[in-house]
Amino acid sequence: MQHKIFTKMRSMKMIDGCKGPPVRTYNPSVDTDGGAGKLRHHIQETLRSQMPRKKSVRGYSPSSNLNLEAAAIVSDGTLLPYGLPATKLLEPKIEATLTPLDYVQTLADLHRRAENSAEFEKAEVFLEQSAVFRGLPEPKLFRRTLRSARQHAVDVHTKVVLSSWLRYERREDELIGISSMDCCGRNLECPKANLVARYDPESVYDPCVCAKQNFNFSTGDEMAMEEAVNYDDNDSDDDDDCDLSFCIGDYDVRCRRNDMASLSRPFKTMLYGGFLESKREKINFTQNGFSAEAMKAAEVFSRTKRVSHFEPKVVLELLSLANRYCCEEMKAACDAHLASLVCDMEDAGLLIEYGLEETANLLVAACLQLFLRELPGSMQCSNFMKIFCSPEGRDRLAAARHASFVLYYFLSQIAMEEEMRSNTTVMLLERLVECAADGWQKQLAFHQLGVVMLERKEYKDAQHWFEAAVGAGHVYSLVGVARAKYKRGHTYSAYKLMNSLISDYKPVGWMYQERSLYCVGKEKTMDLMAATELDPTLCFPYKYRAVALLEDNMIGASISEINKVIGFKVSPDCLELRAWFLIAVENYEGALRDVRAILTLDPNYRMFYGNMPGNYLVELLSPLARHYSQADCWMQLYDRWSSVDDVGSLAVVHQMLENDPGRSLLHFRQSLLLLRLNCQKAAMRSLRLARNHSASDHERLVYEGWILYDTGHREEALAKAEESISIQRSFEAYFLKAYALADSNLDAESSTIVIKLLEEALRCPSDGLRKGQALNNLGSVYVDCDKLDLAADCYMNALNIKHTRAHQGLARVHHLKNDRKAAYDEMTKLIEKARNNASAFEKRSEYCDRDMAKSDLTMATELDPLRTYPYRYRAAVLMDDHKEDEAIAELSRAIDFKPDIQLLHLRAAFYDSMGDYVSTVRDCEAALCLDPSHGDTLELCNKARERIKEEK
């Protein structure tokens, strides 16, 4: 039976779906797997130098003659206007992030520094951690360290930038009805709390201060402001007490000499020093450039120490006066008051000029905060280029203590996401270089500038910046140096450079991937195989091999090759390649599915080397594929969801949204599928669209709750769920609350609450897809509570409505009832039904003997090399057989391309058992960098440190 299962699995290839009528322009007798066909002739025939201009993207509208039009499209080659992909046009992407040679050592060093650094220095270490995590495929790590950096930020500027960055990660600028000055309810992102220069890391999770009406930015104290407001500013305003007048034109400002002298040393020197003014009762201030109102305001401030009751224009003039005469207390009061007035982009654009002119730190911070919280839209502001991009603007910001590496790091990341080749991006990166300190900051700034210059085809400049990054210690930038040389025609020099890199350092997958560009024949093939062996997550080797097979007329094999990577890592470029192949064999259904999935991941994606908008290709393919009504689409979605065909499900939802773009429920379904595929950025975009298209408040609150939950704000998500339930009971509100509560170590009481919430959810109206998931979750909680019969009932009910994943839960129940054969058979059913079934093979391995388990886990690794359990199992078996070195090697093989806390913890435990305590501590520290609260790793690390001390 085992052999039949594996045979069945190996035959599940897209090639079977690709065999159909041959492409018109090559020999009809050709089989899609190759043979005597002349596919090269097809490539030449379909190659076009330009896009046909018969119909624009916007102007195209299906007519009643769709079939005739479709036939014309195929016959004149419009579907493949740029021919088929060619290997010579493929290049791997150079990552624009910090890429250490040894991730484990880097993570361990970062954790040690965060642990040992002074409190005021932790923000800098956490920022460096976030820069390293930016290069890993897990955005939650990046967001967590960014939150930690904000938590430990000391100065106003850093607080403003980091809280704005956290907000940008949720892209709240895309949420309709949300103000840029709103926050998530905690001081962590509160725009008022950010403007308080105080180090209090524990307060960032307190409720925000936005509700406080009389909040003092300069002290962070509400009562201090209230006391000042209650101060009677007329209690000393008696002319009998005044012994000095400042004359401005015809107006005399009466004041007390002592009070005015207390404003600053210059005033004190003028009024009590050796100057003539010290002996006069009237001082002429007409030529000093200040109005009588400003001087009167200064007199009032000298007594009351507040400015809140003055007009803004008077406070601005008072700020200038304070700046000229070094009245620090008055300047701080004006600064804080003006900062509190900034509430929209118009105010910010006007007041930031005053702030920069007078070096008013808080005022500039408040304006800067509004700019940053409006990104990326605020990049279109007329002042943006002048203030942030130019060297002069950076100098002005520096004078106000608002030019920093973290600011330009944030701005340059957004600019690169918006348009990597733009002049704005280049100028921001140049400012980043100017602000960068030695070490990781210079490495990152130089490397990113090199990446941008390479994209702009300015190869000489790109080489210069990459070489600067290498000089600063970033070895990965040698890839950029080699690529720039290659682009400048120095292929052999590039080859030698990569050769020496592989010789000098421990080989990593990307080294062989890059060297493959600069060699040919068997050597290229061997390098690509080595790249995949060392790092199976690299897409380029699969893409190159697939296109090479296509060029050898083996299109079926090329589709199978690209399917390998799509099976565990869905990306637009790989889906595009498969769609390209499917068009070539006239499998238009499959091609349309892939293009729709691509547009779900990236709505602006352009096909065929960026020459054709994806939406246009959908319009061309749609008449050639079966037409489904909205009701048919629901049935299709149900079937594909049940068969765990996530890409197919994405395509169906995309078509349904095309017919009904305002349906929030569909956007939400889309986000669930994208999260399942680990496409978190696209999932968040779908969630935002779901929220924006909500038809009711209770529905909107649920989607806002999911957005908060997925960005690490669990408590706020629970609050949104409860608010939604208070308005109207609904499946999604109860499900969100149960899901968020279950995301912790559940005790008996918490488990009971989660069970009740899921039962309430199931009583509310919903469709089978979501009810199946709720039943599956409820079964899991019952299992944890040792209520196996109730759990089995939940799983059976879920299976009755085609929730295929419930087979896994039911198998677990059989296993706990000591029926391993029933558990094994249950998982076999899931393997047979699910299109994406690597996890099913992995889980089934728990219910069979060692040899069968090894076979299942080998298949799981082949289908999805990112799954860590198979490596851990094989390593544990080797360790049991006293093959310590082989066990370590098995874990290291996976850690090299996926630093994972469970892998690192297990390897640390192995090192500990072998007496290698230094390696134990290193792996523990790397694991704790990924999850600082992992209790078992903390315990192991402390024990290993004690043993090292004992040995010394």
C-alpha cells in the first residue's frame, strides 16, 4: 500500500493537466514531454518586438463575438507577444537587506548585546535586529523587534519614527475613516506619548494618553498643565509693581525688571549688567523686529509661565524672540504648545518651516510625525523633497535634532517599495549614507544604494557602492560587485570573484546561484544543483531549470520543475512562469488560474518581463476558458477549499471579486487563503479591503480586530471582538475572540471559555467553509481537554461539510485512543484528497513504524523543504543510533537556510549532551533572539553558561 501511495503522489503533476491540443505554430505531432518536436520554432514564431496596440487595457470590453475574437487572439499570437521565456534573460534577485554569512552567529551576537547593553542603548540593538530580520521570510520577527526598539526609545525623534513605522506596517493609511493621528490604544503608537522625552519602557503598553485634554508634551504630566491653567495671570498685573517698560513704536509694554531678567542670561545681563539699559526705566525695542503683542506675551509668560491662551501667530513670534534671547524655558513652552496644534498636513507643512527655522525640536517632531504617519501619500507633498531629500534639508533637520539613520532608513524603505529606480529613492539613500555610523548601518546603506543603482542600470556606480559595502564588512555585497562587473562586460572577473568567495567562506546556496550566471554547460547545471541542495528555498534554480527544459522541447518536465517550488513557496514570478508554459500548451484554464492568483498577490503585476499588465492578460484569457456564474464560483470555491487547493481557491475568489468587488466577505476569505500560503503582506491588504468594504459597524470591528491580531496586538483585537459582539452577535466576532484567547497557554478555565465562544459562533449564521474551521478548532480544544469523544464528533461534523483538514484531528483522536492503524488510515485519506499535502505526510509519519515514517518524512521534505519536523525527527533517530555528527549535520542542513527556534533548540540540546557547551550557548542565544521568552531554551542556556564557568 505504501508503494502505491508514493506512486500516486509522484504522478500528481501539472503535466497531466497540460496535455491537450498542441500550439498551432509548432508540429501537431509533438508530445508535450518533448521528443521530435520543434518548440524552438514556436519560440521564434511567437517572438514579438512590441506589444500589439489593437486594444488598450482600459478600452477592451468583451463583445458578443468573444469566441471569434478569442480565436483571432490565439492565431495572431497576442497571448504570447514576447515569445516564451529564455534562460539568457533570467537573473536572480539581489536582496536589498542585510544578509549575514552565518545567521546563527549573528543572531547569537545580537541577543547577547541586547541582554548586556545598558537600558538606553537597547533601542539601537533592537533596530539592528529588525534590520537582520528584514531579510527573513517571517515579518512577525521584524515587527516584534521594531516594537522592542520603540519600547526602549529614549528621545522624541526615535519614538516618532519607530511608532510611525509600526503604524505603516499595518498600512492604516489605507483604512477609510482612520485619521493619521489615531493610535491602537496603547502608548506604543500614541502620537502624544511619542512627544514626551522620557524613558519608561513599561509604560508603552499602558492605555494611551490621547484622551487627556490638558496633556503637557514637555513633561508628560497632565496635572502640571492643569495647575498652570488655574494660575491667575492677572494677580500681579498691577502697574504699581512694574518698574520697566519696553517701547515698541507708540506702545509701551509695562513689566517687572526681575521677572523679565529671569527669562534668560541675556535679559539678565541687559537689565542688571553693565549696559545702559540696566539704569533705564524705558528700553526702546522698536528696531528688534518684534511686535508689541509678542513683547506683551513675553511679559505675561515671565509671570505665569504659560502660553496656551495666546493666538498661534503670537506664540510663533514669541518662539522667535525666545530663540534670539536664549529664553530656554519660554522656548520650550512655545515649542510644546505649537506642537499640540499640529493636526493635519496643511498645518504640518506650514509649521515645520517655522520649527526648522527656530530649531524647535518638539514642533518639528509633531510635524514630522504627521508626515510619517501619512506615508506613502505624504511623499507627494511639495515640501517633501526640499525637507527630506536634499543635503540642505538634512542639515536643517540635524540642527533641530531630527536627522538620523532610523529616519532615513524608514523613508528609504518606503521609497524602494514605491519605486526603486526613482530619484527620490536615490536621494533618500544618499542621506541614509550620510547618517550611517560604522558597522551594520554603513553596510546596509551602501548595499541598498548599490542595489538601486543596479536597478537603474548605472553599473559603475552600483559597483562602487557594493564595494563600499564589502569594505564595511558586508560580504554578501560581493554578489552585487560580481553582477555589476558582469553587466559591464567583465564576465570572467565576476566568475573569479564568486569562485574566491566560495573558496574563502563556508559555501551558502546564494554563492553557487550567483556563480551559475557566469559559467555554462555542466558547470552551470552543477552550480544550480548545489544551490538547491544548500538552500532549496531559492527560486532562481528552479526557474532556470524549468526554462532550460522548455528550450529543450520538454515542456511537461518544465512545468513539473516549476511546480516543485510553487508547492511550498508561492510567488508571482514562479506563477507567471507556469502561466507562460500553460499558455504555450493551450491550457488556458490553468493559465487563467495562475494569472488570477498572481494578481491577488500583486494587483499591479506586469507579465512577460514587465511588458503586459496582468489584468490585460486576464481579459485575453477569459474568453478562452469556461465561464462560471457567481453561484458556480461558490461551488468551485467550496470544492477547491475542500481539496486544499489554495492557488485554485485564490483564483476563484479573484473572479468572484471581479464580479462583486465590494463584497467584504470575499476579501476576508482571500486574506485567510493568503495567510495559509504565508503571503502576509498580500493578506493584510485583503484584510484592509474587507474592512473598508464592511457594510456594518460590527463587521468592520471584526476585520479591524484581525488586522490588530495579525500585527501583534492581541489585547486590542480581543477588545474589537467584544465591541462587535456588543453590537450584534456574529460568527466571525465569536470566532475572532476564541482564536485570540486560544493563542496562549490555555488552562482549564480559559479552555472552557474558548469552547463556549466557538459554540456560540456555530449557532450564528455562516457558510460551511467557516463552520468547518470552527468545528475543527473546537475539536482541537476538546482534545486538549481530554474530551476525545466530543472532539471526534466535531471532526466528523466538519468532514460532513467537506472540511478536509479535519482528517488530521480525527487521526489524532484515534492515536490518543491507541488505535494507530485508524490514525494512519485517516491521514492517508487526507493525503489522497489534498492537493497540498506535505503536512499530511509529516503527520502520518507519527502513526507508523520507523521505516515507513522515514519514507513519509522524506516525501514531506521533498514536497516542502521548509517544514522543520522531518529534519528534527531524522536527527533524533541518528542521535539515538549514536551518530552525533550526522545528527548535527542533519539539523545544520536546515538551519543554514531556515534559522528556526525548534531546530536551534534541538541542536543546542545535542551539543549539550556532547559536552560542547560553547556551541550550546551560541545556538540557545540565536534561538532566544528569535523568541526571547522560550522557557526551555532559557533554562538550557543558563545551565550551559554555568558549566562553562565551572570549566574555567
